[in-house]
Amino acid sequence: LPSHMPPSTQIPLPSGTMEDKRNIQIIEWEHLDKKKFYVFGVAMTMMIRVSVYPFTLIRTRLQVQKGKSLYHGTFDAFIKIRADGVTGLYRGFLVNTFTLISGQCYVTTYELTRKFVSDYSQSNTVKSLVAGGSASLVAQSITVPIDVVSQHLMMQRRGEKMGRFQVRGDPEGQRVVAFGQTKDIMRQILRADGLRGFYRGYVASLLTYIPNSAVWWPFYHFYAEQLSYLCPKECPHIVFQAISGPLAAATASILTNPMDVIRTRVQVEGKNSIILTFRQLMAEEGPWGLMKGLSARIISSTPSTIVIVVGYESLKKLSLRPELVDSRHW
């Protein structure tokens, strides 16, 4: 999921007032109890992030390393990083939890944009594409500074560094606490690059996640529609929606992974040019370098997307305004 924002999902709903695709009805913004929606949404997003963060860390390290100098693949990286203990798989996690804010902004922007676009077009594809891209734009503007700090923390290894900055221990040689590491990294970024350093890779992030979010939605609805024709009528919508989510995520990951590799290198290695980063990557590792970390990305996105699709649709059902609950048939 996209890795930084929880993708919101459409959900079976009423008839008549909402668009009907093979009886897959949609819960829209105006049908929700907003208080329930945000409280349940934050809790759900936090659980998802805890479960997929180790793969996000692994993907980042695979994308940044030169060739196969440290890790030979996703499983090899997991074993070696796990050797540092469970904490090795969660470096930078506390900082990354601040992206919960951007996640809620993503959901809100998505739903409100859908509502706005519906005044001009009833095409579900158009509404989803525009809303997904707009939501990603807003979310990334909040996420990038958090991502920059979090990624540098992910790059810390015992006794050495993979990125530009090295967390310093205290004078007695002990490890500094999590937020002590965060402050240390932030000071180094500020000293090296100024405030602009926290938005390093912003354009690359937009070029990665806006297409990813915009592409995910049309493919999600395409796969859901096709599966609805293949599944028996008695099959709950949630089943083929749970299948179509990961299929859409894998498709979007394959299409946008090259830009994700470039984005990661720009942010972690301190590069200033997307084009020069692309040329250097091609010169050093060839076209396959653009697919680095893809398996880790798909592995992390598959379970998380299933949870997101099922969780988000369940969330919207739980968040229905009380007067609408009895009228809904799933």
C-alpha cells in the first residue's frame, strides 16, 4: 500500500442512490459517523503498520545497497537483520508512526474528492483515479519529512552505516534511546542540507505515490468486477474484494517500482537529481536495478492490502450512521 498511506476502499452498500456495479454498492462520505470512522481508522492503521514495517525496512535496504554487497535477497536480508534482534527490524518505527496523521489525511481527502468529483462524473473509475491521486498528493506532503528521517534510521547497522548519516552513541558507548537517535539524525540532516533536507526526494515521492495510488483504484475495481462474475452469487463481496486488493497492489507495485527505487536513493544518499540518479543506477546495475526490492514490496503489500481492504470496508460498515444500519444488506 502503498507503504505510507492506508489506501481506502469502497464498500458494499445501499441501492439506488449509490453506484451499482454487479451489486457492489459503495459507502460514501455522507453515510459515515465521522467520530467512529477516525477512532477505528487510527487503531486499524496502527495494527497494519506494526505487521508490515519489517518488510518496509528490508525493501529500503535492498533498494539502497550497491548490487548485492550486503544482502542477496529478501529472505537473506530478513535473516541478517533479524540477527540484531527484533529491534533491528523496527529501526525508525516510532518516527514512522507519525505517518498515521498523513494516513487520516489521505482517507479524508480521498472521500471528499470522490464526493466532489461525483458532481461532474458518475464514472467510478474517474472518481477513484482523481481521488486517489489527490489523496496521495496531500499525504505525501506530510509524509516525506517523516520518511526521510525514518529511512536514515532504517539504514543504521551495528558499527557501520548504509546511508549518509551515522547515529552517534553516548560517551560511554551505550546505545542511545529511540528518540535520541531521531534527534541526532535530524540535527545531522539540518546541518548538512538545511530545512530542504527534510523534503529531499519530494518530487520523486510524488512521481512514485500519486501514480501508485491513482493506478491502484482502477485496477482494484477492474479485478473486483471480474471476480464478481466468476464467483457464485452467494459469495460475500468481501471475499473477492479481499482478493482484488492484493492483485491491484501487485500490479501497481510492478508499474511504479522503478520510481520507488530512485526515490529511496535520492532520499537516503542525498542526491539532488532524479535524472542523474536514474542514469547512475542504470550504469551500475542495468535495467534490473529498477526492480530492486520489488519482491519485498509485494510481500509486504499483499497481506497489508488484504487487511486494509477487509478492515477498511468493515470500518466503513461499523461507521455507518445509526439510522442507515438497518437499511443495508451485504
